[in-house]
Amino acid sequence: MKYLIEHVSLIHSVDSLTLLEEVEKRAAKVPRTVEVLLQIHIAKEEQKFGLSADELKVVIESRELLKMPHIRVRGLMGMATFTHDEEQIRTEFKSLKSLFEEVKVEMGGQFDTLSMGMSGDYTIAIEEGSTMVRIGSSIFGNR
């Protein structure tokens, strides 16, 4: 992050207040405002990570966030469970959309991005309200 902060337009995976503080510190040195998405853990898999709904509320209501002039929280990002069970995926996306709508009321107009859906589930994500999908493996192939 040390060398990338001045070159990125949006960080998709901020999952802690500690990481927000690090982004703020690096952005202040450039100086510039960095847009971020807060990553929410919606999957039923341990290898995926992110904030819980309760942790999200702590972050967005924290005094620390108010003291970060170089951070603009644009929205939320989440990854559904890697499964063929479309109903489970849909349920996880619906829960993230609901959380997004709750937080949007508090955060205001700049909070406008809901990033959910990847190459294997982006159609469901769009149906459930995603405003941004990540389809890298469909374009570039599997890792």
C-alpha cells in the first residue's frame, strides 16, 4: 500500500478501523482523498473475511473515522459463499443490500456503491442490487 496509495482510485477491501487508519496515514502524505469500500463478511466460509454488521456500525459511528479527512467511504463490498446453491448466494446478497440501505441513510449521498458479485455469481448480484461487479476471472481466466 505504501507505494500504491497515490495510484488507486478505489480500495475495495477495507475490513477494519486499523486499515482505515493506515490508508488515512498514507493518503495524508500524498496528499489526496482515497475512496474506500468497507468489506462485509456475508459468506458462510471461514477463509473469507470482513466486518460483521455490528463491527460496521462501530466503524461508521466512530470518532476516529470523523478524524480521517483523506478517506471517503463510498459503500460496501462483500463476497458470497462459493457454492452452487443459488438461494444461499441470493440470501447473502440480500442481507448485504439490506445493510447497505440502512447505512446509506446515515452516510448520505457519497455512499453509493454496493460491490457484490464475481464471475460466478454476478447475475444474481445484479438482480439483488449490486452497483459494481468484479469479473476478473471471466476476463483474464482463472488464477
